[in-house]
Amino acid sequence: MGLNTLYTSKAEFALQRIKGQQNEQGKKAGRLLAAQLQQQEAALPIPAIHSETGEILTHPQDIVNQFASFL
């Protein structure tokens, strides 16, 4: 019985260790993916906005002017 208990405890420890490593790697991968997505979204231009009058502005200079008018 003592040998069976020893093997069981070693197996449980090994499983806990593997689960911990998977969680750590998952978190790191999740952080990396989130950072990459954030960089991609930040690089995307704003395609269109609504002006104060409700008009849709799509020309880049009009969009810049609209943002400048809020300051």
C-alpha cells in the first residue's frame, strides 16, 4: 500500500505541475495576442465619422478638421 500511495502522490504532483505550466503559458500567449491586436487596431485609420450636423465624413482631411474642432 505504501508504494501505491507514493506513486499516486507523485502522479498528482506531476499533473498539478503540468496544469500550472499550461496556465502560465496560456496567460503569456493571451497577453501577447492582446498586445498584437491592440497594435493592429491602433494602426488602422478611421474610415468615417459623423459631424456635428450628422453628416458622414470620409475624407481624411475632413476627419482631421472635425477632430480639431472638438479641442
